Amino acid sequence: MTVTEPCEEYREAVSAFLDREGPDPGPPHCAGCAGWADQARRLGDEVGALAGRSGPDLSDRLVGAITASGPPGRPRSWRSTIAAAAAAAAVAAILVGGATLLAGHHAPPAAQVSQVAGSSGQNPNYPGLVQSPAAYPEPDLTLTDTSGRSLNLPLASRGRITLVYFGYTHCPDVCPTDMALNASALSELPPSVAKEVQVVFVTTDPNRDSPSVIRQWLDHFNSSFIGLTGPISVIHQAESELDMPLSYTQRDNSGNDASSGGYQVVHAGYTLIFTPDGRAHLFYESTARPSQVATALEKLAQRGFQVAS
């Protein structure tokens, strides 16, 4: 159904109200807007309720990351994009223990992702994670970090467990949920283990992801996370070495969110774990629970990678 200009104005008014930036616009003027407003208000109530649940409160981090993903000077109203709000609310609910919240409302990712190439499988030593089809060596990747300095990934990772994720800050769903998962998993680690683990975010959208943009976005999750940007050819080379599908841009034809900048980036949606030997034996997606990731990281720190018996 086509969204008319009056509908757009009404939805913007509802978004402003839910963001506490304007008055309640009152009853909708059409059936389509009535359903949209009902869902938006319900999501607002459910995400707001997450803060009162037990466990780490990641709702603000998710909402903040989605809000910050608009172009400079024009932040996105997270509630104005129902798919993004639903994804954030559903994953935040899972992370804080409310797995049944929003059942049936979790929208699919706006840009479908492909997974690691080749045959992969389960390793009973690491429940919830996936064993890679090969022990991928860390690519000799040199990019620019969020302070503007050159950083070589293998050198920066030497002797540490390094979680590497390829994504982009304008991502409406997969990237903020995966980074929130990483933040939550690290928060569950004992300090002695946490200091041995680092998270590295490599942008697949260097056109929009400047060092300052990445830094502001990552700080919603954990200020220790490392962010890297640079020539897309260098990023594609690293993706290729890791058997990842090459990321690419895709025009946003949804008509629901012009603030995305007109395009999305299709990219691999999983986190690779590089052990101190510089190889990735395991990866995980947003379906993994923070406790499962934390348990796996503890085992890797204590005993190294263990093959399935």
C-alpha cells in the first residue's frame, strides 16, 4: 500500500510523540495509519519496559545505536522504522531474559545476509556457536582506527582473543543487535578473562562510516570496541580471505525510511572468534545467547580451541 504525504506526516508526528519531541497527534486519519500507530505505540511500551527486567539493560544501547544511524545532523527516529524497532526490541528482550516478548513481531533483516562459505557444523565443546569450515588465518588487514591512526589487525590482536565483525553503522537491525550481543557477552566474563578479549568492528560502508561516526556508534555498546575503516578494496580483500561473501550496496526501495541515506549494505552477519594463535575456528550469529558466547570465550582463554571429540 502506498504511503501518502498525509500518512507520512502523521507517522512523523507519532514518532515525535513517542520520542518525547512533540504532542500526541491524536486519532489516525486512515486504517493503514491506525495499524501502524498501534504497533509503534506497543513497541514503545515494550522496549521501555525492558529497563525494569533483570539482567543487563541493553535497550538504551540498541535504541541509541539505531537513532544514531541516520546521516549527520538528521538522526533517525527509531520508532519511525517499525522493522528496526521490532528487531531491536526483540533482541533486547532476548538478551535480558524476555525471549517471548514480541513473539511474531520480529521483522526480517532489511538486507539479507549470507553466511560463511563451505561446510560448517556444531562443536559440542561450544554450544550455541558454529565451527568454521576451516581455521581461517587472520587477514593481514591494515586500516584506520577511530582515532585516525593506522592499525594492523594481526599485530593488534597478537596474544589476545579477538572478535571480528564486518558491518556498518547505518544497519537498521543486524549490526546493532550483534554488537549488543558482543557487549553483553563481555559483561558476563570475569575481569581476568575480559582483559584478554577485544572486539573489532570493520565497516563495510566506508563511504558513510568515518572514524568519528564509528566511534560514536560503538560507544553505545562498549567504549573499548575497536572500529576500523578504509578503502573498500582492502575490506573486500579481507572478506575474500575469510571466505565471506563480498559486501555490496543495495538501493533502499522500501519507502519507509529515507534517513538511511538511500541504500543499505548486504554483508555477512556473524562474529568470527580469532584465538591468540591468529586463527578463527568458530563464529556465531545473533541467535547465540550472551551466556553461550561468554562460556566459549572462557574455555578458549583457559584451554585454547578444542576439537570435537
